[in-house]
Amino acid sequence: MRHRHLRQVMAIEHAVFPEPWSLAIFNSELALRTGRAYRVARVRHSIVGYVGLMIVGTEAHVTTLAVAPDHHGSGMGTEILLHAMRLSLELGARQVSLEVAAGNTRAQALYRRFGFAPVGVRKGYYQKTGEDAFVMVVHDIDADEYSRRLGAIEARLRSDG
């Protein structure tokens, strides 16, 4: 993700989230030279999704992940998360965490396919809606078993596409 992508990213952000990040937050995240990785997903020349990672030691945290509404159900979320998990591994992570809205069952199902499991609840995490967030974590992403999981997800994605 580059600053030049932010116009399209912000359009997705506002379409998807009840509490979208501000342009200033994205700019400050992109300004950090270490410990962050932000990527966009494209179809032709249009940005259709994005993901952000914060890396601290052997832990990665998904700071944001979104898919444009007109690409929901297309497998794009799976593609983006697959890339994020592989990138986390490249950056030395052994576990990955994230927060997801308690009512976002579609995203939770995606995360479960990748081995994420709920480990806690952040009460009232989303200020605007008052909704809780589930904290989900997947451990041992550097293990052979997890590599096989990612391979199976990728194979299924390719056969469906």
C-alpha cells in the first residue's frame, strides 16, 4: 500500500466499517518504516481490498482487513488473508492475532478456516456501535501442519476460481 492508493482504500474503508479509520491513521501507519506491512489487492487497476499487519517479535497482529462490497463472496478475503499469513511467516511471526466484531459472523468463519480461535472479548470495543470484539489468535503458523492448512486453502481457492 502506498499513499497514492489511499483514495481507493478510504472509499472501501467507509463502505465497509461503521467506524472507519481516518486518512490520518492510514498515513501514520504507512509512515512507520519498521513493524508494519500494508498491502492492497487489485483486480485490473482497481483496489478491491487491503490488509495491514503489525509485527512485534514473533507475533503479528492484523490491524485491518477489508474487501470492497462488490467483491464480497468472491474469495478475495481468503486471497488477502492467505497473503497476510504468508507475509507474517516471512516476517518471522509464529502467531497472529486480530479483533473482529462480535456480529461479523462471515469474517469469523473466514478466520476460523485459517485456524484462528477466540481467546477473549473486548467489551464495547467499537465506540460508535458499542459492539464487542472477539480477540482471535492462531498459534504455530511456522509448523508443517499449518503450512499444509495454507496449501489446502490455496488449492481450494484455485479450484473454485
